[in-house]
Amino acid sequence: METLKVLGQAVPTANVLTDLYTVPASSSAVISSIVVCNQNSSSTIAFRVSVAVGGAADTPKQYLYYDLPLTNNDTFVATIGISLAQNDVVRIQSDTANVSFNLVGVEVA
């Protein structure tokens, strides 16, 4: 069964790599969009997004975006289409607080 849904939403602590979404057991998922919103009115931020196959430990090869700058009060949207298997993990990080991440897609059970 396919379920269209918001796969994850978070406002992570600054400089902390955070799990945004883990594909459930016996499922797969397709990410349709990643949205990052810098809610800071006076500072440009840098953010990261990675995909850890099977929940592996963090390594450089996992990064889709690494310290990508995002100006104050701006939003970054990537319409992407990444297929994930069970236990794959999407992780996020920002160098500043007040940055929200949204992950939208389809979960297949």
C-alpha cells in the first residue's frame, strides 16, 4: 500500500546531526521533496542533508547537501525523487537554530 505523507519534520539543535526519517521495517519510500526554511531574520545559515543506507554511521559519501548556504528568511526546495529501502535514514543538520526541515514523499508497505 502506498501512502502519500509528510515523512518527517524537525527543527534540529544547531550543529547536531539529527535523524529526520527512518524507513520502517518491511517498507520502502520515495522522497519527493526536501524543504529547508531559514527562520532567522538576520543571518545566513548553512545546512546539511544526508542519506545513510541501512542506518550506517555518518560518512562523507552520504551527503546530498553539505554546508549549503541559505539566506535569512528564505526557503530551499529540492524536488528530488530518491528511493529508500527499509532502515535507510535521512539525516539533517544546521549551523544555526530556528531552521525547519520538511521531508515529503510516499511510503510503500
